[in-house]
Amino acid sequence: MPVEPKRGLTLLLAGLAMFGPFAIDTMFPAFPAIAAEFRADDFAMQQTLSIYLVALALMSLVHGPLSDALGRRPVVIAGVGLFMLASIGCALTWSIESLWLFRALQGTCAGAGWIVARAIMRDLYEGPVVQRLMSNVSMLFTVAPALAPIIGGWVLLAGNWRWIFWFLAFWGALLLVASLWRLPESHPPERRIPLRPGALVGGYVQMLMDRQFWPLAIAGTMNFSALFLYISSAPAFVVGLLKLGPQQFGWLFVPAVSGMFLGALLSGRLAGRISVPRTITLGYAVMLAASAINVGVALALPQPLVPWSVLPIGLHAIGISLSFPSLTILLLDRFPLHRGGASSLQAFVSLVFNAVLAGVVVVFVSDSVLHLALAAATLTAIGFVAWRVFRYRTAARVAAA
């Protein structure tokens, strides 16, 4: 196995992991313009996010097993190509219903890069090398939804809202060319598993019945959901609560992006120096402290103010990015023969929950910064309990052996 990944491959894997999450909310700054053109209400606009996430979640169950059966490279190339075409459809859309349709098509193929890229990393590398690589790529994966509205706002200044989807199509085209040129096949034919529906369902049932799958999946999901709560409520939080303009989403997302970057950098630096469980525990210490500060600031300020109302979100992001790569490695290593399927199932759990979060929960908690802070703190606490359950079960198994 290579000792260290080549820089070009690292950038390509990061781009593949990033484009699906990035497309979630690039269009947020254009919500008012799209709503005005199609005469759509707030609920109809929110469904452009939920429909994308549901499609992404459902297809996430297929991308990994497809790559286990057919190889990683063809699944990635097909997914990126279809994403590019779906983005063109969004740019040419003629009604809110047709936009829903093309957003669903975007979602069905956007997960190919993100899910399969993680399997490729674990195929090629191991030990501290894969932890560092996973940290760097996970940084961009988790940063993408936070960075996307900022870039969408810049694109909106240059043209109308359709330019945002032309931008996504162009990005998809660049990734397609790069994948055709540089993406290796990391899953050789002798290791492939035939794609049979019965075996596929049986594999997922086996994973779902694994006592350690759910604590790890819940921990990873809840950690990121605490940040995604703010991302999916960004129009209400930035414009409605902070009283900022559509080009000022950076007040929310720059701290989040900075926190993700610092957390991933710290995770990479700690790889090989402290154990994976200790890295995750450190991440939780940061997240729980940030949650307490966030609730305290919300209680102390009757009217939310920048930067005070957004700095705890950035601190929280450090803990998320510090713990997420290690949680992912622990989960994938439980199913070494089905890493693609394990990556798919982890993604499915996370996406389904975040679709419900964006489509339902956000509607009830985005009316005040205190409600958002309390909801984010609750999600973090659930994730921490799940992590402690995993640690307890691991210790019990070791003691029994």
C-alpha cells in the first residue's frame, strides 16, 4: 500500500466528497428570487431541500453496494455525469414542481462521489494515513454545506438565480473530467461481491443487527445534525433573526467553515499520536462546551448580535470535525468486506434524519435563537450518549473475552 496519498488524488477525493453536500444549499440566497418567479410559499421552497435530501438518502443505499459489485470508478463516473445533467435541468426549469423533479434527480446521483470516495480511501490506506486523509476530506465534506450559500450569494450578484445551477453543472463537468483522468480503481475484480437483491438486503440487515452499528451511526449523525440545524435554517437565522442581507450569509458560515477547518487540521495532527477513542472524546468535550456557551449567549442577548451569536457555532464545528473522521473509521472497520455498503448505510441514516430535520423540525425551532441553541444542544447530548454506549459495549466485550 502507498505510504502517503498523492496530492492530486487527495484533491480529487475531496472534490468528489464535497459536491453532493455542496449542492444541498447553494441556492439558499436565491430563495426569494425563485419564490417570486414561481409564486412559491415558504413551505414549497423548503421542499427543494427536503426532496434533495430524501433522494440522496434513498440512493445512498445503492451507491456503496454498486461499487462493491462493479468497482468504485464506474459508479463515481456515472454519478458525476448524471449530476451534471440534473444541474442543467435545474438551470432550465420552468416551475417549482419541475425544480423539485430536477432537485430529486440531483440527489439520486450526488451521493456517488461522497459515499464511494470514503470506501476508496479505506481501500487504499490504513492506520494514521487514512485517519489524516479522512480528516482532510471530511473537512471539505462537512464544510461544503456551510460554504455553499456564500458562493451562491456571490454567483447571484453576477447574474440571476439560474446561474447558481449552471455553476453546479460546470463544477460537475470538471469533476467528471478529473475522474476520467485520475481516479484509480481501488476495488479489484477478485474482491467484488455480486449485486444480488437478497444478498444486499441480508447485508444491510446484518449491519443493522450489529450492536455497535447504531451507537456509531447515531453519534456521527447527531454531531453533524447539530450544525446542519443552523445550515438548513440559514435563511431564517441570518435574514430573519440576525437581520442581515442575502449577501451576508458569511456571518454564519465563515465561523462554521473555520471551525471545520481547524477541527480537521487538529484531527490530522493527532492521528498516530493519541488513540481514535481519545480523539472522539476530545471532540465531544469541545462540542458540549460549545453547546453550553451557545445556550448561555442566547439567554443573555434578547436580540441576537454578530459576532457573539455565531462564535459558539464555530467552536461547535471544531468538535464535530475533530470527531467525525474517527467515528467513520470505526464504523467502516466493523465491516471490512462491505465498506461500500457500510458507508451507504451510515449515509442513509444521516440523510434521512437531516431530511426530517430540514423539512419539519426547522419549521418549529427557527423562530428564535434560544430554540435553535436548545435543539442543537439536545442533538449533541444524544450523540454523546450514543458514544458512551459504544464505549461501554466495547469494554464489556473485551472483559468477556
